[in-house]
Amino acid sequence: MSRPDFTVEVFQNEFLPDGGREVNAIVTVTAPDPDPTAAAASLGGGSSRAEIIIIDCLGSMDYPRAKIAQARAATAAAIDVIRDGVTFAVVAGTDVARPAFPLDGSLAVASPASRDAAKRVVADLRPAGGTAMGSWLRLAGQMFSFSPAALRHAILLTDGRNEHESPQQLTEALSGCEGAFSCDCRGVGTDWEVAELRRIATALLGSVDIVADPAGLAADFESMMRTAMGKQVADVALRVWTPQHAELRFVKQVAPTVDDLTTRRARSGPQAGDYPTGAWGGGESRDYHVCVQVTPAGVGQEMLAARVSLVAGSEVLGQGLVRAVWTDDEALSTRINANVAHYTGQAELAQAIQDGLEARKHGDEDLATAKLGRAVALAEQSGNEETAKLLAKVVDVLDAATGTVRLKKKVDDADEMALDTRSTKTVRTRK
Amino acid sequence: MTADPPAESCACPSCGQPVWPSDNFCEACRAELSTALVSGGGANGPQACLSCPGAPVTPEGYCESCGRKLPSGTDHCELDLGVLAGVTDRGRRHSRNEDAMAIATARSPVGQAAIAVVCDGVSTSARPDEAAQAAARAAARVLLTAARADSNVAEASRQAFGAAQRALLAMADGGWRVGAPSATFVSAVLTGSEVTVCWLGDSRAYWLDPSGAGTRQLTSDDSVAQALVSEGLMSPAEALASPAGHVVTGWIGADLSEAEPHVIAFAPDGPGAVLLCSDGLWNYAQAAADLAGLALPGALTDPLGTAAALIAFANEAGGADNITAVLARFPPGPPVPPADPQPWTKETADEPA
């Protein structure tokens, strides 16, 4: 049985001037609409999904006392959303990881009874010392490895830094987990490290966000779990073919968030490489920016600069063609595609925010002002209102259009971390 | 291709039974009778990339190794019937070939005839490449049928023009709007005694005389440039360099359905050749004498090789437009089988229009 096709749309100006080499295209990929029967058939029903919730039981979770209570409530809310038949588990993390439910490290089949049992265990979780996220992920990976489920997803919740293992240990754990499951990460409060959680989320194809107020945690967990339950196709890769002697400059996801995939290429043929995109929900749509440098052909010639396909295993789910046509008509070759321009700006926006915050951290106020000012201008131009709001909590905006800003003397840690974690969120030009 | 219909009225060359001028097969022995060749159309493109031997070709026509778009059947096409041959080429600046040509030979009760049609799709119209092909194909059918029957050639030329006109009308799908599929038109029919040329637009016919004296342009462009020259406002060079110089004022297409073609006929004094070409060639050699210098004496003995040389000349000069050149020897002698078959499509002849 063949799956419904993914739609692949290519937005580009294919015209290059004589001798032109660089081809840019925005590729919009949209998964087929949710179809309960097809999803169940292609994935073999509920048992094709496995979920693990990893909850930090670090001592600091005890202070303020409300935090651990909120974390328990959030975990319970997420458990409530797990559909009957899906296999799941809860891992309690400290300086070691231990299975909290089921206690034997297996995955339970979701049912009203098993969900209640899990929630009772979670309600009794007590704070204890230590944070070693690598060991938590390794345990989750082991538990998933015994599951036949195609869609394997975890939620990791922490409120602290990865203090009880070396960065090297985390790196090793991540390379062991890459491709085995996806993981959304959430940081509660302001004592955790944005870069650390972003590393985990990026490697494991998940999202990262701050939950500054623990009261919002339950709603966030529930929504994450609903998204996970909506995933239809697992382990999809973006396959990019390029002509001989061409250089693939970069492959970036640019919507809903900026994520540079360039270095994550796995060779899949003599002129093709695969970039992991994880699991796709019904109707889910993402945009990619592909930039290829080709060997110029003569005016009037046409070349296939890249073929972008979506593949799951050996199955091609959809494909789009990026073309190059050389012309001596300047009116054609100088046109800049609006989508390419927009996402080039969004990627620059994310980078400017991260560079600006980094400079601010190191006390380089001039650079921080310049970078965050540029970010304000880009957010204004592109209509990225969410990012503009976050920026306004870190800088005083004197003139948004020109990006004239002043660093705020006093910035709430939570606001700075929110800007950092959400800097990669983009807005789309269409729809 | 199989042999032509017999000289003795209309008899099948295989079995000698009589055949009708419009027949494409002999009713008695099922032998195939001569048909018109039309450039492009169908899967005539190369099946492999010239730079990457052995590399597969994608369904969209790109080389799976170097990514280059392979030329389609219309990008470069050579047709050869011995006494006449034509070459059409995309040129160096356009991404597709919107020129088309059709050639045919026929035996009538009075001897051999050669038929050629060149059409240049108007690039501001819809589907100009298909329009040019459809027009050339439709016209060649009518001319072939008429030549087999030795009908009045001037009248047949007008009917052929009308058939091309109807083909584009059908393509326009009832739309009479500006920008409906349209093309220029020039046809030539060479019999043992006469050359008949019919045209509308700026594709041209030339008479190339080996003695030099009779060499001349047979057509007069329906273009803004020609109008400026005719009114004495500009020299030909100035007119063609003017911004609207290449704008055609006559064409076939649904948006100009009342258009009437020009028809001329003349009896050459001696042997020579007729050249039909699109502006992609004559842009680089306006004067008939210059074209004759390039095409003679080759056109008399090797029409295909000479047409190819004309295309090469235009490409070397810049190849700014699509280029088509058809050369027909006068008088049309017995056909020589093509030595090196090139991509072409077989066309069947119609009932007389």
C-alpha cells in the first residue's frame, strides 16, 4: 500500500546571469492531511507509538515548593493525552536515571488503568540530587530499543544545568540516541542552560522552550503530547541530489524554526545526501532553504540544480526540482524571489539575536547593541511580531525601522532566556 | 521513408496499382507512400547526455549526472529528403526552439515536386513552439496532397495557409484574444518548371542563383521595420535596429483570422536553390548575395550539409534567436535516400482541403 504523497513546492528565481553560479530556492514540504484510517493502517495502530516522559527530580525542583508540584501536574496532564494502545513510560532523572513507571523499565500499554497507575507514581516523585541528562537519555534510548514502535518520542523536563556529567558524556549519549527517538525539551525557571537544551533538541529533532512560570507547564505538556499523537509518518529524510561538480552550500529548515541541517548530511548516493527531519504530523508543513553552487552553463542552457525529495526508508514520498536557467536578460536574472529574501532575513534575525545576547553576556555592549538593533529592524520588516515583543523586553526600541535601540539596564533572566530559546522561530510569507 | 509514388500518374511504386494522391498507403499492397517530415514533436530528443556517457536521464529530461537539460526533439532537428533538407536549432540565447519546419517530396503526373514550410512561433503568444509545429504540419499535408495531384500550386498554397490558420484556431480553443497561439508562415513548392512562394510575417524565402544574376529575396517582411523602409523613413539596417523593428505585423493565429497571405510564382531561368529561413538566420546576413555566398554551391549538391552550415554560421554570429534554414534544389531531381537518419516525425497526408 502506498502512502499519500507529500506536496513539495519550490519557490525560486531560476534565472541566472551569464556565468552565475549560486542557486537559491525555498522548498515547502507539506505532509498529507490527517487520515485516521490511513495513519492507523500505515503505522500498525496504537502500538506503533511509544512515549517516554523524562522528569527532572533535581533537588532544586523542591524550591520553590510549587515547582515540583507543577511538574507533577504537567506530567499527569501529558499522561492523560496518551491514546489507548500507545506504549509509554516515565523516567525519573537525578544524577542517575531510573524508570519510575513501569518500575521494571518496560513500556506500559496506555489504558485508563495504566494511566491512573502512572499518575499515582508521578504524584509521589520526591526531589533528589543531581542532573545528568546524558544518562537520562541513554536510559530512554534503551527502553525504546525494545519497542517495535515506529514513532518514538520523548519529553525532557529540567530546571537545572547538566552538572553531574561531563559535556563529553552528553555528546556520547546524544550520538547514541540520534535517529532512535525524537525529544522535545523544556526548561522550567531560569537556572538551566539554553545552549545545553538546544543541543539536545537539535540532535534529537525536537523543540526547545522555556516555561518561565511553572503554572503554564501542564498546558504546554498536554499540547506537546497532542502534537506527538498527531504524527503520522516516522523517520522522514530530506534527500538532496545535486549535479556533478556542484557544491551544496547549505540546507536549512527555515520554518517553523531556523535549523541548519548542512552538517547533518548522510550520503545516500553518488550525488545525494539525506538530512533527517524526524516524524511528520498530518498536514504539517515546513520550509527549507537550499543553496547550491553549480558550474555555469551557457546562456540559454538549463540545468537541474537540485532535486529535493522526501524519503521514508526506500519510499519516495514526494519531490521538487530546483532549476537553473542562464539568461542575458537582466530583468530576469536580477529578480530576487520574495520567499528566498524573506527567509534569508529570518535566518539573519535568529543569528543576530544569538550573537547579540552572546555579546551582552560578555559585556561587549557596542556589539550587543548593534546586533540586537539589527534584529529589531529585521523583525519589524518581516512582521515577526512575537520576536519583536521578546526583543522589546531586552532592549529599549527607539526606532524599529532603523533598528535604533538601547540595551536595557535591567533585564529579567526569564525574558533573556525566552528571547534566546525562541530566536529561531520564524514567520511565513504565505498563508 | 519508402519510395515515392510513381511518375506515371499515380501508381504504387511497389505493386504498380493505381493510388490516390491523398493516399498514405497503397490499398493493394499496403506499401507506405511518401509523407511529409515535420521537425520536433514526440520523443525525438537524445536519450543520453552527450557529456556523460551512460548516465541515466530523468523523466523531466535532465542528465542524472551533470544536471544539464538534454535538448528536446525540437531543440535541434535535421530533416533530409535529398533534393531538399532543413535544419532547425534553438540557437544560443533562447531556452527553447519555437521555430518549426516541414518538408516533403511528391511525384505528380508531370514530374517531381519539392515542398517546404517554415513557421516561427510568435514568442509573445501562448505555446509558440506548438503553434509553429501545428501550422507547418497542417500546411505540408495540404501541399503534399495537391502536389501529388498536380493541382494549381498557387491555389494550393493559399489552401495550405488556410489549413495552418485553422490548426491554430483549433489550438486557441475558441479564444479570440490577443496572444492566442500564433506563428509566421512561409511555404515553397518547387516543380520542374516553377517556384511558388506563399508567406505572411517575417520568415523569408530567397532564390539563390549560381550565376549570381538572379539571386534575390522573394518575400517582403510583414514587419514594422519593412514598413519603415517601404515608406522611405529608414534604411533597412536602421529600421531593424529600431526598438520595434522586429515586431511582425502579419501572422497566422486566432487573433488575426482574416489575414491573407502573399503568393508569388516565378519560372527560374536555370538551376538554383530556394532558401526558406526564420529571422534567426537572416538577422546575421540580410542581403540575398551574402546568403548565396554562404549557401552556394553546396545547396545544389548537399542541401543538408549546407543548411547545417548556415545554422552554424548564425550560432557563431551570436545565435540570438531560434534558427531555421531549409534548402531545396531546383529543379527537384530524383530523391537521394538520407545517409544519416535524423530525428523526424512521419506525417500523413490529408484529404484534399
